[in-house]
Amino acid sequence: MASETIFALSTAPGQAGVAVIRISGSKAKVVLEEMSSSFPEPRVAALIKLFDPEDKAELDRCLALWFPGPGSFTGEDVVELHLHGGRAVVDGTIEALAKLPNFRPAEAGEFTRRAFDNDKLDLTEVEGLSDLIAAETEAQRKQAIRQMDGELSKLVEGWRDRLVRMLAYLEAEIDFPDEELEEGISTQVKHNIEQLKSDIKHHLDDSHRGERLRNGIKIAIVGPPNAGKSSLLNALARREVAIVSDVAGTTRDIIEVHLDLSGYPVIVSDTAGLREIEENTTDGIELEGIRRAKLHAESADLCLAVFDIEDRDNFDQETLKLLDKTSNFVVINKCDKTEENPSIPVSDFDVTKISTKSGEGIDSLLEKLNTWVISNMGQSGSSSGITRQRHRSALIECLDSLGRSLETDLPELCAEDLRLATRYLGRITGKVDVEELLDVIFRDFCIGK
Ligand SMILES: Nc1nc2c(ncn2[C@@H]2O[C@H](COP(=O)(O)OP(=O)(O)OP(=O)(O)O)[C@@H](O)[C@H]2O)c(=O)[nH]1
Ligand SMILES: [Mg+2]
């Protein structure tokens, strides 16, 4: 049990209407006894005068809230001060709090860490809270709230319960080998293991939707130099993010913009123009740009290949080689340059004709992207609940153990593998063996959370 009382500004730093300072720990009530004009009722906001504990100088007139533990966010005694959000008020209050014995500023994520230590939240709920604070789009918010509400935790705990029950059967078989227990216990256990394996597999087989929603769906703009890739990025972003020029090979680095398409976070990146240049070229920078562009295209969820309409009889082979016909879009740019509507010789692809100069076709391209994102990510309610590689790795390890448990006829060995499988599931919610993981997870939090 943490003995020190911690405090921190929980709202963003800087000038604001209101700033909230949170205090948690066994001595939290000292703030209300030594620094406040009155002691509020539990969980009822009270207007108080706040004083420096030493010289009694008035710091602010503010709202104070008193949450006696364990019915608080951290499970400890908590005080919240809703101050006027000026820098001097906040700094003065922080300095005053530091004067109280056994008080110290909180470290990043320390409030949530205490909530976890006091069983207020499990690890998946902690992660959900962290994601909610970081959420930038509606779908991210919904996913984070579901996780914070314990959706993943309930799923994993359900699997763990099933495993524990199987283990109990097996233990009975081990402890009473001569007794005629129910006929065919092992067959039943093996059947249950198979069933659990297939349930977990089903959740893993989700095209990484939860992780992609958390991290952003990646769309790469690729194509030969001068096709108008940077112009397209600017048109999609509706601002001048990338440099546009008629010099072939203008873009060298990857330039990214974040878009919100139908509530989903999308990261669109502009890349260096692809062309064949000799390995021993003097322009090592362009070569590196092309190498990065190709790598980026390979790891993207979707490529938009941009070509100049005037090159229609000879589309760049380097770019075409990168494309997969079923999952990539071809964009023909500079359509303002031709009067007629020429046919485009890439019939297998989904082709959109645009002009970043006149704006023609940009809306219909955006519409296609929106449709693609929605069909690719599924309805936001259909997520598998897996939102991090950490969850995925633990489930894969769990599946391996379940697989091994089926390979033996000895109940002792089978039980050992099931025990391992249980531990891997426990790692997801933080029930076992997670000390080394905790620092990594709580480090993602800001001070004051
Ligand atoms: N006429 C016309 N010109 C365009 C259009 N889009 C881009 N351009 C011009 O084409 C040239 C190249 O545009 P960029 O957007 O820099 O092309 P890029 O593909 O990013 O080129 P690199 O970065 O060199 O690979 C610039 O001079 C743009 O003004 C268009 O729709 N119509
Ligand atoms: Mg460019």
C-alpha cells in the first residue's frame, strides 16, 4: 500500500477556465483540514476558500470534492480541487501542496496505477482508459469505451473460467485414478479444449481490426515522379502539407496526414516518386526515398497509385509491380489536361479520374475511400476486442499451450499445459505475472492520470 499522498494537475497545462488538481493517498483529507475554509460532504461539490497551509494566504476560491476511499477512482482517499485555470493559481496551489508532510507530486500514470493496485481496474480497463484519453475519432472512442467497460476483460475471464473448470476435472482424474469417475472425462476435457481453441482462434482471426483502429489505418500514395502525389495529399488534407513542384523527385521523405474517414482514423502518406535509377547514382537521397516508399507501400493497408493521364500509354512498371489488383486503387491525375475521356489501360483496377488542379474527382475518390474504410473495418460494434499486440501475443501463446495439451494422453502433462494457458490469459487482464508489463503500460499515461 502506497504511503505517500500524491498530487498533480489532471487537466492540460496552460491557461483555461478551470484546472483540476487531484490528490490521492491516506493524508488527502489534510488538504481540506489545513487549506480549506470548510470540509465538504463526501462526493458533494463545495465552494471553498483555499489557503496556503503555512502563511494562510488565500490561493483561490474554488470547488472542492471529497471522495473517501475505497469509493474513489484510486480506491484511496481522494480530494479534487477545481481551481480557476490560471498559471499562477495552479503553480501556487502545487507549491502549497508540496509543503504538506508526506505529500509529493505524482509520477506519470500513478493515479491509475494505484487504481489498478487497489483492484479498481484490471489491465485491459486501464488500457481502455488510456485509449479513451488518446482517442481522436468516434470509432476509436467507441472501442476505448467498450474496453474500459470491461468487454475484453469479460471475454478473457470467461475463457479463463472454462480452463479452470477443465483443470478441476483433470485434477480429479489425477487424484483419483482408480476410482471410476464419470466415463470419458478425458474425452470431454479434450472436446472442451478444442472448443476453446476454436473460440480464441475466431477472435484472433479479425484482420487486426482493433489494433488498426487504435493505431490508424494506413493508406500510402505511390506513383512515378511528378504524377501529382503530393498535390493529392494536399487535396485530401485540404491544406498545403507537402511541397509541390514540377521538378521530378521533389518528395524524398514520407509525409503523413491524419484524416477522419467515417469516424475511423486514417493516416495517409505521400512518398517519393518511384523510378528506376541506377544503384550507383550520385543521388543517394533519392535512392533512399524510393526504398522507403516501397517499404511503406508494402506495409500499408491500401495503396493509391497515382499516374499522370498523359502517361496512359506507358504507365510506370515500378509502381504497377507494387500493386495488388484486388486491394489497391488507381488514381489518374491531371484530367484537366485532356478534353476527351480516354480509356485507361489498367482495366483490372478500380480507377478514379481526378484533377487536383480543378478539384474534379476528389469527392468521388473520398467517397470510395470512405466506403473502403467502412467495409474493411466492419461495423464498429463487431470488433473482436483485441486492441494491442500484447493481447494478441498472449492469446497466441495460450493457443500453443492448448495445442500441446491435446498432444498427450497423460493427464499430468495435459494439466500442466492448461495451467500455462491459464497464465497467458491472466496476463491480459493482469491477474498473474505482470510486474514487468506494468511499467510499460503505465508509462503511456500522462501525469495527473
Ligand atoms: N495540370 C495539372 N497539373 C498538376 C495536377 N496535379 C499536380 N500537377 C502539377 O504536377 C507537378 C507535380 O506535382 P507534385 O504533386 O509535386 O507531384 P509528385 O507526384 O508529388 O512528384 P514527386 O514528389 O516529384 O514524386 C506540379 O507542377 C503540379 O502543379 C493536375 O491535376 N493538373
Ligand atoms: Mg511529391
